[in-house]
Amino acid sequence: MPLTPPPEHADSNVAPPPKKATLLQVVRIVLSMLFMIGRNRDYGPDAPTIGPGRLIIVAIVGAALLIGGLVFLASHIAR
């Protein structure tokens, strides 16, 4: 009987590398953190990875838009 090598995918304990988050996914995560409406299923083991730089940039832009919108609204109400 000839010996056959084991298949390459025999090690099922190795998880595939996590996928990178898209910009829309990062925005959704930042908004859910801002309003504290996160869902556990969004952060499961198959959740995409987010780099800290991308997260910080989206959070700063989102906060600037929120503050700018509030200032704009307050200035038009005060007129």
C-alpha cells in the first residue's frame, strides 16, 4: 500500500486570518460606540479587524461633524 501525504487542510484548529473592515463597517462601529447601541453579534469571532489609526480618524471626523452640526443648529435657532 502506498502512503499518501495528509491533505494540506487537515489542521482544522487554525482559524483563517480575519478580514479587514471596510470604511462603512468602521463608521457603523464608531457610531454604535458613540450612542452605546452595540450588538454582540457584530463583535463575534468573525468580526473584521480595525486598525487603531483608522478607528481614531473616523471617530475624530464623526465627532467634528456632530459638534459642527450642533453649532450650526444652535446658531440658526438663536437668530
